[in-house]
Amino acid sequence: MENKEFGVLFLTGDKVLKKVSAKGNTYYTTENKEKPFVLNEVCFIYGNKKNLSEVEVKKLINGEIVLMELLSKEQKKYEALIKINGTDDKGYATFSRSYPKKENVN
């Protein structure tokens, strides 16, 4: 499963490839050396270790939001809407979060 084309990154328009590292870890990357991009299948999002499904990765690289259950520092569960908002200085995906609106129940 080496260099399988997976989609197009909304940030740059570059093709995203699904790869497996020598250690057996799956990650998604582009071949753009000037603006690198890497998203590990197992990554940390707001301090939470998440194992991303292919569906979640597809949504994220397309610029869509993904609803995730996270833990706060106080170990309380909460839901957040996660979206890729860019990359850090090494090219790893960075995320933004917002919160789903609670519906008023009468």
C-alpha cells in the first residue's frame, strides 16, 4: 500500500498520498517540498490521542469539519468540531476547533 493517491488537499490543491512508514505507521502527505503537509493516522488533537478513520481523513483534507469526542484537562468528555487550519513549521497538520450549538429543549 505504498504511495496510494488518497485525495486533494484543500489548502494547496496538491494530491494527498497515503503512505506507511518503515515503522508501520500510516500517514497522509503531499509531495510539495516548498509547502509540506503531513497528517498521521494516529495523531494528537488538543491533547487527545486520536486514531483517524479514512472517512475522517478524507473530510479533513477536503476542508470539512469532523465531530469528535475529546477529553478536557479535567478528564471531562466534550464534543468539538475539528478542522485542519494549516500546518506547523515542519508541515504537520494543525487544527482549529469549535463547539456544536446546543439545542434548546423546552
